[in-house]
Amino acid sequence: MAKKKVKKEEKPGVILKPEEYSIIGKPFPRVDARAKVTGEAKFAADIEMPDMLWGALKRSPYAHARILHIDTAKAERLPGVKAVITGKDFGGFKWGWSRETRDEEPLATTKVRYLYEGVAAVAAIDEDIAQEACELIEVEYESLPGVFDPFEAMEEGAPLVHDDRLGNICVEYHWDFGDVEKGFAESYLVQEDTFQTPRMAKGYIEPPAIVAYWTDATHLTVHAAKGSPYFSYRILSNCFQLPLSNVRVIQPFIGSDFGGTKNDMVNGDFAATMLAKTAGKPVKIVYTQFDELTTCLRRHPMWITIKTGVTQDGKLKAIQTKVISDGGAYTRMSPLSNYLTGACMTLPYQLPNFKTDIYCYFTNNPSSAAMRGHGVYHTRFAGDVQMDMMAEKLGIDPVEIRLRNAIKNPKPGKLYETISKLHLATCGVEECIEKAAEAINWKEKKKKKRVEGFKAYGVGVAAGTFLSGAKLSGHNACAAIVRICEDGSVNLMTGATDVGQGSDSIMCALTAETLGIRLEDIDLKRVDTAHTPVDPGTYGSRVTVLAGEATVNAAKDAKRQLLEIAAKEFGVKPEEMEIKNKKAFVKTKPEMNISWERLVRMACYTTPGMVVIGKGQSTRGISVYGLTDFSSGTGDFGTNYSFTAQIQEVEVDMETGLVRCTDNSVIAHDCGFPLNPPAVDTQVVGGAYHPGVGAALYCEFKMDKGLTVNPNLVDYKLPRAYEAPMTEVIHVITNDPFGPFGAKEASEGSTCTAAPAVINALHDATGIWIKELPAKPEKVYWALKEKRSNK
Amino acid sequence: MKGEPKELRFTVNGKLHELQVKPKALLSDVLRKDLKLTGTKRGCLESTCGVCTVILDGKAVRSCSILALQANGHQVTTIEGLAQGDKLHPIQEAFINHGAVECGFCIPGRVMMAKALLDENPDPSREEVRLAMQGILCADSGYVKQIEAVEIAAGKMRGGE
Amino acid sequence: MKDFEYFAPKTVEESLSFLSQYKEESKIIAGGQSMLVIMRQGLLAPENVVDIKGITALNYITYDEKEGLRIGALTTHRAIEKSPIIQKHFGVLSEMERNLATIQTRNWGTIGGNLCHGDPAGDPAPVFIALDAKLKLRSLSGERIITMEEFSKDMLEVDLGPDEMLIEIQVPPPRLHTGIAHEKLMVMQGDAGIVGAAVSITLKPEDSVCEDARIVLSNSASVPLRVREAEKRLIGKVISSHLLAEVGEVASAEADPPSDLHASAEYRREMVKVFVTRAAAKALERAKIG
């Protein structure tokens, strides 16, 4: 039975028109909005337990050093201190994002590899005493020379961050599709440029926080701000040698994650859990923004050299890239981040030949990892700016050149295959580009140069893509449970985590739509690994597509059980019945119906011991076309792919170099089918502004031999409200057969288009090309001056 | 004596409180820990993010940047004091209905800032709304819906649609 | 933050008593918007904190046509920004405040606290110098009046004794045919200026010759810097845009700006030219109007 269902889904199924949906496709408020606007929603730092202790971390003052000796005696003697631990207490445990990359310790034991890495921790009756005790811990270090960027790291004879990792190489990939040399030889214009993307903070405003306690010697519970609680549950299970069933990770409300630290573990997580074990009381550790900005995961800074060949009418013949990135002290997610720099280069344009060499280096900086637009944004920035550079040389309009290269939307039932064996059932990028250009009146804006006093204006376009429903090797299981209570109310249990992107609301809406009842009838149980089924977590834009699929399947399962009862009652087959507006009815004779509540009661009381529990899982988590092969770069790592086109106008102060986005801003986004249009809008706009415009104009960690020079949110400029463009969002609907109700991911695409759109607009206004982000005023000023003196 | 607790007597959400607090205690600590009003968030702790914003004597202030004892004799309103029982404030409703709530971490501070703005200036310009929102960081929304939600709430409060 | 002894005087005399008793061992806190940040970072750990925020007697804005403007030291930035008196007679102060930090900071932070912090990147001091303001300081031994310019000694250092308090800022009544403007380079609204310029220009009504000029820079030296050579270039001349550009160059040469993570000294010098010219052009326009 199940296999047949899967096969049916493969073909573009019957997709209802939006008017036929009750909830999906229309605006609906988030199910948790009320709790958030009243202050009732509890985040990890808000959680208090009786007898709770506060934890604090002892951090290394060196970026690279051997730990010779730790003396905790004085700390232990301080009144109010209940537990002191060091790295040795973890018995040699190491962890990492995948089995092959377990190179990090809960607290450092023999060596520290980045400044402020945790080496010990204290639990005490209040925060002050805990911090005072940390100061009393005496650590003897032997400072070691370090490497602080990939170019130092790659030098012959450079100090090694990990003794067993020669050349400081964290990961490297070499892929070759088609024949790029032939492609270049056949090109009319070949150009090579190097671009640079900045080291960035994830930018979430809620710092990591955890409350941990043991209910007995073998049962651990944590409340933690975790975007992927099941990662933590597995890692803690390994760390403390507990069966998974004994590890309980309970998810409070989470203040965003963006694929970063809250997806992963921090020193504080291990410290809190071990301290709680040692002290026999709950322990809370709350990071400050200073902790976050100095020790937590960053977006990789990358150096991208891109060589492109095009025909005389601007069609791509070949692209070759070399990517160098700074992975920081530990492997973490770098294999995936770096893989993604190449994986999406064969989208959104038709590309016959592609070659890439990708190198990620260890350095003595805090580790780098995922961030919205993961990996893809770096090379998309390089590719889309260079495309404009080449279009200008060829005398082709930037919108026109993109239309010439855009992958066309496959006909229903057909798939487009890229040279790297990615498969698209839908691709709306052409329509996105056209609609964006129309909405902003591109032709008019390009005709006349607008200058007002010392202010010059320009528009820039970019197109991009992002994977949706990430499918990775390793554990991909994703399930949901729909439990129908005897009074007709419904519990939804999913392992999917809402970090603010609104997945809880979407899961409830998918459940209600499938069951034919109201959104208000669904009560979602937030993730609690003791009760909710497993789910890989919130990353790779997978939740709507994959957890959504699981949820729909669970709801269908519950619905099937109910319809079997109803069908028996009416003497028809279950497939002849439907449920809508809380009524189950025979499709051809709607007067034969029964209310939802009555049907549920009937089902629950008919057979002794019957409970209506629907179980569903995602089948797409396992690749339909073969597992992604990281070493060759082939295969689908997404279930489907979203597409975006963005056009942004900028205002440039020609005397100072200050660049501002104006309100002439539009994003056309193909997310298959927007399940909740206003929610998609906000996500798309936010995705473009914070990590996208942030990278283009504002955000950059300044480092000095491992020291973060600007570890606060004023010196590290996070994008703010005054400068935010009032962006218009246009939905391009392609109804993807591989997503629930036709949906694909929303908004990571716009994280990739914002930076190139802004930089292209800057060029349009001023004639300069800024290839190293961010385009801060001083950088723009000197570029303008140089251009004037070259004239 | 250094650190000796002193008396703090102030009104929070209309209720009078008398506490003994250490001089170095921040207003946000007292609200969250002593009064268990965790709706006001603990963010950067270095006066940059604004999620700790509350209203003191009608003015929006960062509670992490005020010594608790400075609130002596003053009136403080937090997010918990906004709704009247089950009835939400128009600003809260506008944020929900206009889709301006995402992860929610900046929302209590932002809503209180919006309240202070609209109480002082019932018909703010777009520029004035932006200036008010400038003091609270968001990492996710792009600010557009939030700015619009404040304007919608202003319209409702003025007796509009 | 370390523990401290805490006093909350309700009058100026009470406060001066504490300062006189504890002198260097004590620190005044007003709004704390500058001080709490550095205390939380552990860079400042006073034994005794004298909290003067509750001294309502120092919270006032008064104006008299003969005496001019008097602002109590504990007046908040926001009160200055919104004051009808200030908007009418000293609009540049309101404009400057509107661009200072965020609303929350301005609602609680005081003008006195800002000036006593002595940050050369701060906005109020240059504007007060351009306005030819004076400060009234008081200790148990008596009062003294010094100019705003004399008050700034060095980076984060002002001419305020350990037993003294700033009482009020005194601004002379506006002169006729005088225009004052403040401009700064902000990447984001509310940022400290990468550089800033406050300029006051007074014209002779009969021939529009510049009679007096003050040009004061922020974030261009270790103190708010009056660039006197630049000012001299304007005096006795009819101001053209060409002259303004020249004045900008002279001001830039006088400046000694820092290099930091936000900008290099070289860029700051270039920006001094731009912002002196812009502020001076605006001041000139205002002077012509009245």
C-alpha cells in the first residue's frame, strides 16, 4: 500500500486550485503569535526551576595554546559554589557534526584552538559567584603560534591547528562536469575575477541558553534554545553513554537560529549538563551577546575566484571556480557549507560546463558554519556580479542576459537535469525575473541616470536559487503523529522545530487542511524528544517540505482511519468520502454526512480500545535519484529548489561613499505554492535584508590574531529598521509536485540575491565594482576617487 | 556597606512592589528574577539590542541599562501589563494580524516601544515609526511588517477602520 | 559588575557632601547610559556610586531673551529634542539630539552625563561650543563658570574636580544673522558620527560679510576640536562655495583624527572636508534668513 502511495506522489499529482483550499494559500495568523505578543512565550533564559544553580565558563585567553595544568581548588572553596568541572570530566569524549568529523571536545583538555574556548565551568547559587569562581580557577598555558586566515594556514610549515590534519585542510572538493577548457575556447568573452565575502555573525538576538537537570542518575532533561534538538539528543546520549530514550530535549520558544550555533552544541551545553550531574541540581547557563559574538559559529569568510566564458549574446559556456574558505578551529559543518558553494552553481542558469576546486582551512578563529543562504550565497554573489560585469562589456542589459540564460520551467511531468545531476520539476526563475523587472519599471529606470545633488541612484538585478528539503547522508528520518482526541480536538506531534520561521503554524495548517477541520482545532505539542517523533531539525530549508510531508501523511493516516468508520456507516467505500468544513460526506451525495465530532466519537467508542492515531513519515528524505555524492558533487541534495529574482535600487552619497537601499525594492519568489502568503513575504524580505543586505553593506567581523575586535552589536553593524527597504514581494506559483501542496522552501533564495543586487545597483549608480564585501562607505569612497583619477 | 540591599519601592503594571535589591541590580534583573516577569527579555546585556525595553513613566527605556534602584518611586509598564485581561491592546492585535511576529524575541520590547510612541504621538509619520523601531534589533523580519503593524495600530487607536 | 556603596541624594547639596567626602573613590551616575556599559564590562569599578538621577531640581529648560538658555544638567536628551523653547530658538540642538543614539538612550540619558563623559566622538559638545556655551560647576567650596571648550581636556577627561558637579549649561541668546548647523556621517541612523561638524556663522547684514564663525569637529581629535585656522579663513569675507571648500581643506589639515575599526584617519580627514562644507553651507543659509 505504502509503496503505491509513494509512486503516486512522484507524478505531478492533482493540485487543487487555491480557492479550493480552506486554509492553505490564504493568510492565517501564526498559532504562537498571541503567546509572543503577551510575553507569555518562554524562551530558554526565562525558564526557572526550584534549587536551580547558575553556570559560568572559564575561557582561554589564548587563541592557540597547550593546556598544561588546571587548578580548581580555590574555586571549589568559594562559598556558594556547588560544582566545578574541567574537560577531563568528559572522559575523552569528542563530538562533531558527522561521525567522520568528531574533532571537538565538550571543554578543551589538552589544547585550545580559538580565543575564549571553554576549559572549565562552575555552578553556583548565583551568577556573580559562578563568575567569581571562574576567575579563581588557575590555568597554566603554553602559548603556541597560530594561523589566522586561510593564507597563513596553507603556507608550508605553518603551525597546525589539529596535529593530525596536515596542511590545515579541513575539507576539499574537486568536481569536473563537461569540459570547461573547451567551453572557454568556444567563448566569445572569457573573464576571471576574485570576490570576497565577509566573516559574519548569525545575527540572532537571543543568545544561546540552556537549563539542564537529571531526574535520576540515568535520565537527563534539558530545555535549550536548539534549532535541531535531535542533534543535541544524540550527542548528549553519546556523551553521557545514555540510551536515546533517556535523553529528553525540550524545546522552549527559540529566538531564531539561521542554521548556526543553536543547530549545534556550545561549550555551555556540555558544561550545564555535566555540572547538573555533578551538583545534583538544575543548572542554567545563559550566554551574553559578547559570548555569542566571540565564540559562537560564524558564516565562513570566502575568497572566490571565478572564471566565466560566454558567447557573444551572453550565453554561459563554462564556469570554473576556486573557493577558499576559513573554517575556524573545528570541522563542525564545514564539509556541507563548502559543498554547497559548488552544488548550486548549475542553477538558476543553463550551464553546460562547470569545474570547481574548493578548499576549506582550519584556523585559530572561532569555527565557521551554516548561515541562511548556506554556502550558496557566496558563489551566487560572485557569479551574479560577474555576469553584470560581462553583460556590460557585451552591451547587454542585465535583465536581458539573465532571461537568455535562465532555466526554463519544465513542462508538467518532465524534469530538467543539470550537468551535476540536479533535477527540477519546477523552475520559475524566468517568470521571477520578468515580473520583478516589470514591477520596478526596470526599463524606465535604466534609461535615465538619476542624480540629485551629491546623490546618485542605480538599480541592480540578481537571480538565485536555494535547495529545499535538504536530503543528507546519515540520519534523515522525519515523522509526525496526529492524535485525535475523543472530543474531536487534535494533537499534532512533530519533531520539527520552529525557530521563528513559522513552521509550527504551517504544520498545524497542513494538518487542518488535510483533515478538513479548522486551524483552531489543532493543538501542537512543541518538540520534546521524550514524546515527539524524530526529525533532523531546522536547517537546509527542509521543514516545510519534509516535515510537512510527514505531517500531511500522518494526517492522511488519521483521516483514513476515520473514513473507514464513516464509510462503513454509510455503506460506501472510504475513497468515496471526503472531509471538509468539519463534515465527513459522500462525495457524490453530500446529503449523506456526519459531523466531525460525531464521527470521532463514533470511531473512538466503536471498537473497544480503539484510538485514532495517525502516523506519517517523510519518504523524500531518502534520495529518489541516488544519494548526494559529496566527492563528485553529483546528485540531488534538495527535494526541490526555490528560485528568486531581486531588484534593488540604491542611493549613493558620492561625496562620502555611503550606500543606502531605497524603497524601490522588489523580490519575485518561486516557492512552488505559498502556504501562508504573508508569512512567506516576511521571510523573503527578512532573508534579503538581514543576511543579504547585511553582507553587502554593513556586516563584518574584524579579527586581530584570533581576537574579535568588534564583539558588540553597535561596532558589528546588524541591519536596523531605519535603513530597511519596504520591499514588495511577488509570488510566482509553479506548484512543485515534490512538496506538500506544491510547496518549496521560502526565503533562503532571497538571502542569495540581495548582495549581488545591491552591488550591481551600486555599479549602475557609480560605475565602480566592489568585489570585497561589505561595501562600507570608506571602501566605496576610495573606489570612487580612483575612478575619478583614472578618467 | 558595599552591596548592601536597599529598599526599592515602585509600581509595575499598576501594582506597588516593595523589595530589597542590591545597588548593582539592573532593572531587567529585578523584573525578570524578583518579579518573575520574564516577558521582558534578556538580550545583549550591553545596551545595544533593545529587547529589554519597558516603559518608565511613559517613556521607553532599556531596562538592562538602568540600575533598579533608579526606578524608585516610578511607574514601570512591561509587556505583561499591556493586555486588559483577555482583551489585547490594538498594537498586539496589529502585530498578530499583520504577520509581524516571527521568532518573537524582540516583540515584547518592540511592542512597548510602539506603545510609548503612539501614546506620545498618535499620528506618527513613517519616519517617526522607523526612528522608534531603530532602537530594537530584529534579525529575521526585515522590519517591513513591523513598521506597517505600528501604523495599522495607530490608525485603530485614532478611531479609524 | 562589582558591588558598590550606593547613595541617592535628593538635593545638590547632599550630593556635593558625598563627593566631598569620598572624592576619587566615588563616581556620579546620572542616566548611566555611558557609565553602566563600562561598569558591566569591568572597565570601571567605583567603590561608591552617587546616583544623582533623582535630583529633580537639575531637570529644567528655561529661556530668557536677555540671559539666554539654561539647561539643567539632568535634563534628558529627549527633553531637549522635544522642547518647544529649544526648537524655536536653538533648533540645531533639537536636530542634533534627534540623531543621537536611540530613543531609549535619549529618554533616560542626561545632557550632563554626556558632557561629563568627555567622548570626543560625542555630538552635544561640538554644538555647545559652536553656540558659545558655558558650564556652571559647583562644589561645597563654591561655583565656577567655564566655557564648553575649556571643559574638554583630553579623551574621556574633562575639567571636573572629584568633588564637583555640573549644574547647568548656559547658552547666550541667539545672535541676529547667525545660522548654526550640525552634520555627521552616520552609517546607520543614530550611530556615533565617523566624523561630525558643528558650524556657526554670523553675517554682517549690510554686506553679507562673515563677521564671526565657529567650526567644531567631533571624532577628529582627542577632544571636540575647534579648527581656528579654518574659522579665520571665513572672517571678513563673503562666503562662496569655493571658499567653503577651501575652509574644509584647512579644517581637515588641522584635524588629528583616529584610525579605528570604523574608519581610517585618512578617510576621516576627507570626511572633515565634506562635513565642514555641508554644515557651513547650511549655517550660511540659516544666517541669511535671520
